[in-house]
Amino acid sequence: MKKVFVLFAAFVFLTLNQAFAYRATDFSSDAKIISAINMLEQAGETDVLRNLQRHAIRVSFDDLSSVSYNSSKTYAVSTYNTYGTRVIMINSIYKNAPTEQIACLIAHESCHVKRVADLEEETIATQKEAATWIKLKNSSKVYPESRLTSRLDKISGLYMASTNGNNLVQQKIASNGFYRSQLGLN
């Protein structure tokens, strides 16, 4: 009887593992994005991977001028394509950014589940981006001086300095003109 139970338990375990299994190539065909997704997996960011899988999200580098009025300043967006499939579009100007930074953008955008983000969702997504940067940033590596590096360093500093009663990330979002307009806070 014990053998039957052990075999049954092993079968259930393997079946559940397969149910949650994924391949980075399920989400993108771009080598840089696949590397970033693999990096997220290696870092234990299972919630990001679950979000990507749950919503069948495809991730790509794109010219964001068709979805953003100020595409040169937009890092990435979570939106829907013409077939109604959810997609994460990373601004193609960051195609050569370090893999860790691409992973942070994916982590952020994977948190968006509403058709239109609100302050709470944007705060959660930005905090996830910051926490991912803290986890993935290699202290022995010199990162390029760029808007993206500056953003990641700034939000991770705010994230680390926040307390239960004083969410500096949320305050920064709520006071930012772009987000105020996007989130209807004006």
C-alpha cells in the first residue's frame, strides 16, 4: 500500500510540475528577451513567470510610437494586440540594454492585469521592478549611463527607503505629471 501511495504522490507531483512548466520561447522569439526571462526564472521570480503564463503574454521589442504619445520616454507597455492577446512591448531603443534591465521591465509589465492601470496597480508594478533590480543588479558590473539605469537606481532607492506608512514609490508616481495624466489623477 505504501508503494502505491508513493507512486501516486510522485505522479501528482510530476503532473503539477508539468502544469506549471513553461519555456521562455513560449513568450518571445527574441534571444535577449528569452535571456531576461531565463534570468527571472533563475532569480526565483516565479510570480512574474506565472503572470506571463496565466495571461499568455508575448513579449517583444517594438517601436512604441503607435501606442504612446511620447514613445521616446516610454520604457515598455502592457497592452493588447489586434487579436485581443495581451502583449508586453519593450521600447526598441532599449534593445541593447543589459539583460538585467530588460528583466526588470518585464517584471514591471507582468504586474499589469487591468485594461487601464490605476495608482495601486502602477505602484505594485513599479515596486516589483525596483525589487527585481535590487535582486539582479550585479555590483561588480558597470551599467551604461542611460535613462533606464537612472530610473532603476532611483526607484530602487525609493523602494528601499519606503516604510509601511510612507510609500515613497507611490508618492513619486502620484506626483509625476506623466502618471497623473495616465492614471487620471489630475
